[in-house]
Amino acid sequence: MSFFDEDEVDEPDQPQRAASRPRRPGGRGGSRPSGGPPRRPPGSHNQEVQTRRLIAVVVVVVLVVAAALLIHSCDVSQTNDSLKSYAGNVDSLVGESSTNGAEVFTQLKSGDATSNLSKLVNELDTDARTASEELTKADDLSTPSAMATAQQSFVQVMKLRYEGIDQIAAHIQGAMNSTTAVDDVKEITAGTSLLYAADVLYKTSVGTAIAAALNAAALPIGGTTGVSISTSQVVPDLGWLNAKTVALWLGANVPSTAVNSDQPGLHGHSLTSVTLDGQTLTTATLNTIAIGKTAPTFTLSLTNGGNFDEFDVHCKVSIKGINDSAKTIISETTPQENTTCSVTLPTTPPAGTHTVTAEIVPVPGEKNTTNNYLTFDVDFTG
């Protein structure tokens, strides 16, 4: 036996090979001990983990959705509150402005222009300062994005009101001065026109824009629970847009023929027809008129085709070749209204054919005068 063989045999301290794991009692086919825990089916642990994870994900999703809905609800509530707050602020401010504007016209018609001009001047100056303060408040309103269009128009409304009142205040004293009355009355009328423009802009732009934003948010308008939208109007009468009427109400000394001459807009009349002794004359054929010893009277029909009342309107008839003409004056005509005037010649024209011209004399500011005339060939028979 070799040396190495002896060492292998005699070495007592070598570790023993690990003993095989003892079998469970009863062996593979034996019964499970009565007190031991039940054995888990294969893979059941992984399924439980996945189930718990799925439940956790569902819970998280539900919480996230609930939080999102809560945040959205809060945002909607906050947005609606801001819309209602803005509409309420506009309603309150335009109410103050309307009261201030109404006072202007009350003061203008109070008679103070002639009896206590300094008092009227001070009152109008105060009204202008109030309108300026209201403009500043309007410009500073907190405005939700949905009301941006309404806010832009509202600021313009308040600016027009301030500028209109300020212009009236600046020219009231001059309107009562006989040497400057015509120009200053026109400036006051321009100021009242600015106030009227503000009225129109509020109704057509501000009110409709606010209503559109409230409707988009499904917020009720009017009634006991809805948002209030004022129908604001400052100018109480369209007569304030006419310089002649303004001069009359103020007691200003302004000639009728001068007051409208520089008013911007359309002025003038059109002559529509002429009759003589009940017969309507025609420009296309010879008109035969039997006349007696009485001087003939022509009736002129005319229409005020402009935008203003016109005053001291002259109607005139003349016969070419003979010194025979006459005219009458209509004290006032109204825009888009028809009227008539009668013109009687001073003498009976001689028998024969004559050219007769009827005319509505152009008024100050009238630019188109081609329709002011009608010319007829008339055969006067005895």
C-alpha cells in the first residue's frame, strides 16, 4: 500500500458527507401530521401579491380622480364667483354713472344757465370730476378672462361719458355769451352726442358680452336669483343731439339759420312735386293751366332727407323772363318727414308759355342741391 493510500484510510478527522434530508413521516404516500400547517398551492403567493398591488392601484386611481374632480369643482366655483362678481361690479358702477349723467341733463334744463350760470358751471365741473373717478374705477376692475371683451367696451363707455360731460362743462359758459354762443352750443351738442354714443355702446356691446359669458357658464340672468345686467341710458331725449333744441332748452341766443350749419351729418331737402290749382305739374310735357284774374298759388311738396331738424326753410317759385317770383318760409322741418308749403305769385302771369321754376332753398350744411329744384313748361291760358 502506498503512502498516499495509507493517509486516505487512516485520516479520522475528515468531515462526514452531509446526511440526506430525512423523509417526512409517512413518506411520499404517508398522511400529513395532524398539527402541521397546510401546504400552499404552488404560485398562490405571487397571485396574492398581484391582487394586493391591483387593489392599491385602483385605490390610487380613485383617489386621483376624486381629487381631480374636487379641484375642477373648486375651479368652476371660483370662476363662476369671479364672473358674478365682475358683472355685479359693472352693474353697480354703471348705475352710479347713469345717476351722474342724468343729473347733467337735469341741471342743463333747470334754468340756471340764464338765472345762475356760475352755479351751473360749478355743478357741471363736479359732474365731470365724478365721471373721471368712475372711469378710473372701471379701468381698475378685476376682470376674468371670459369678460375681457365686455371690460374693453365698458372702459370705452365710461371714457365717452367722462369726455361728454367734460366737454359740456367746458362750453356752458360760452354758450350763454352772445358772441360765442353758436360755436359753444355746437360743442355742447357734440358732448351730448358722446353721451348718446356711450349709451349705444353699452347696450350693444357691454350688456351683450356680459350676458354671453354668463350664459356660457350656465349662470342665470335676472330674476330673484340671477345676475343683474342694467339697461343703462343717460341721454333722456334725442332732442339733445340737435343744436337748435339745445340752444332753446339752455336759453342761449343763437340764430336759427346758423345753429345747424356745422353739425356733422346729412342736411337738406328734396322737392318731390308741385301742384297748381289742383293739377300736378310734370317736367316731361307741356302743362296747360287756365288762369283767371286771381294770382296763381303753387303748392310745393318736400321731404327733409337729412339727420336734423331744419329751421326757416325757404320755398320759392319764379317765372323766367318776367319779374314774377315769390317765396314763403317753413319755420321747421323734421328728418325723414314730408311737408308742404304754398307760394302765391304777386300777379297773374300773361297768357302764353313760360318756364316756371320751383325751389327749396338749400339750408346751411346742405351739400347735394340737385334735388332742390323742379322746372316746368306751363302754357297759361285765359
